[in-house]
Amino acid sequence: MSPLVSSLNLYDIANVKGVAADLSHCNTPAQVSDFTGASELADCLKGVNVVVIPAGVPRKPGMTRDDLFNINASIVKTLVEAVADNCPEAFIHVISNPVNSTVPIAAEVLKQKGVYDPKKLFGVTTLDVVRANTFVAQKKNLRLIDVDVPVIGGHAGITILPLLSKTKPSVSFTDEEIHELTVRIQNAGTEVVEAKAGAGSATLSMAYAAARFVESSLRALDGDGDVYECAYVQSDVTDLPFFASRIKLGKKGVEALISSDLQGLTEYELKAVEALKGELKSSIEKGIGFAQKQP
Ligand code: NAD
Ligand code: LMR
């Protein structure tokens, strides 16, 4: 639907033709093409500016995102190798879970191929911001369009940390509201997984969130100088090598990490930042270890 999309190349291991035929009937400028299976992957990626990777298996009730590692790690690795070979300059949006590990895997693969540009690799955490904005607007009776809550850390359980004290417009919460909202935002993915009862995880809200992040990336690539999003990227805002925070997007990718969001945090938020670091660190190390071990 975005006028900034000139062409849309769809890749999957099966059933792409139907999806492409379906989408191609929309009266939008995007030229839709389909590519099926490994033999068509290189052609799919040639000349591409933004690659979005939502490939892999979703959770079922009772699973953590990390339970998807064994299947999705190899899928992401293979796809990113092809990106490195065919469109190494592209922005790469990683949606496949566990994002906390799949982004470090992607970084390692790109390093091994000698084409890693940390400014162009993103773990997509937009859905956490979308949820935070929705839940805060509902709770405080705010106009949804006005609400913006930065979400930092990572994309799993307690590593998802909404900075409610930085909500725009400025709004006050009781301690109970802060705890309730934080826990709901952290468990929102699980809320959907349980409601779907075995039929997968969030797809429609994820599509909405991915469309927002792609649109922001395309606006930045188009020269818009005022594009900000939260994303999980290589970072020095904490002592962890990857961390989600607000970033400024520009033509070359991440133009700035907005570290000011991490200043002046409440005691609740400071404790939560410390509490998430252990899990995030081990997820990062797991991803790096996997990529380094592979032939
Ligand atoms: P899905 O099963 O509906 O779709 C996954 C697609 O991946 C399928 O079409 C499948 O054919 C394809 N696929 C499988 N192996 C592939 C390969 N080797 N190469 C290319 N494509 C391949 O699952 P879904 O609900 O769309 O979820 C996909 C992933 O996105 C999951 O890992 C899920 O956890 C993750 N997810 C992340 C977020 C987020 O906020 N980052 C939100 C929702 C879902
Ligand atoms: C989400 O947050 O909805 C996704 O990460 C999918 C999931 O497994 O929860």
C-alpha cells in the first residue's frame, strides 16, 4: 500500500505464486514478483533495498521464543547468507524469533562474508511499541494517535521493557498501573499465542507493525530527515552488544542511537534494565556461538 514500494519480491519455500497473484491485483504502484525455493533466492534479492525476514516457525502455547531457536536459527542464517551475496547494501529487518538471538546470528554471518554494516541490521521490535501505545492509550483514555511509548531491551519476556516514564504525551501512572502495563506488554505475544490455541502467534498485528517499520525505513532511504523508531540493533547504549532502543533512521541506516531515553529512568525501570541483562546476554551469546560453530 505504500507509494514508496516500487517493487515487492516475495520469497518462500512454497505457495508464493498464489500470494503474489493475489497481491498483484491491488491498484498500487508496487510490481509484485514471486520466487520459490532456494534456486530462486538469489534472483529474488538482486537489487533490493530492504529485506524483511519473517521466515520460520511460530510458537505454540507453552513455548518460549527461545524454543524456536533450533529451527529458525538455520533458516535465518541461510537467508542472510543469500542477502550478503546478492544485496549486501540492503537494510535487513529480522522478524523471525528468537529475535534476541537471530539478529546476532545475522551479524555474525554478515561478518563472515565481510559485508557487515551494523547500521543496516535491525531486529524488528515495532510490535512491542504498537502494543505499548495501544494499552497505554486504553488505560489512560488518551487519543491513540498522540501516544508514543519507547520500548527498549530485546524481544522476549522481561527483555521487553516499555519506558512508561517516557510516554508522550506526559502522563502519570500509579505503581500498580506501571506494573500491570509492563507485564501485559511483556506478555502480549503470549496472550495471542494462547488465544490462538495452537494455530500460531501474532500475524495481523505483526504485519501492521512490520509495515510501519518498512515504511519508516523507506522514508529514511528517500531522504526524510525526521524518522525515529525503536529497534534491536548493535548498540553501545548499555554494556550489551545488541540492545533495542529508539534510533534515528537515515539513508545509511541507523544514524543515531537515542541514548537519552535511558537517562532519568525511574527506580522500577532501572531495576528492570538490570534484570533483563542476564537473559539478553545469554541469548546474544547463543546466537553468536551458533553462527561461529557452523561450517
Ligand atoms: P507462519 O508459519 O505463518 O509463516 C512462516 C513462513 O516461513 C511460512 O510461509 C514458511 O513457509 C516460511 N518458511 C519456512 N522455512 C523457510 C525458509 N527456509 N525460507 C523462507 N521461508 C521459510 O509463521 P508466522 O506466524 O508468520 O511467524 C514467522 C516468524 O515470525 C516466527 O518465528 C514468529 O515467532 C516470528 N514473529 C515475530 C514477531 C516479532 O515481533 N518480531 C511477531 C510475530 C511473529
Ligand atoms: C510476538 O511478540 O507476538 C511475537 O514475538 C510472536 C510470539 O511468539 O509471541
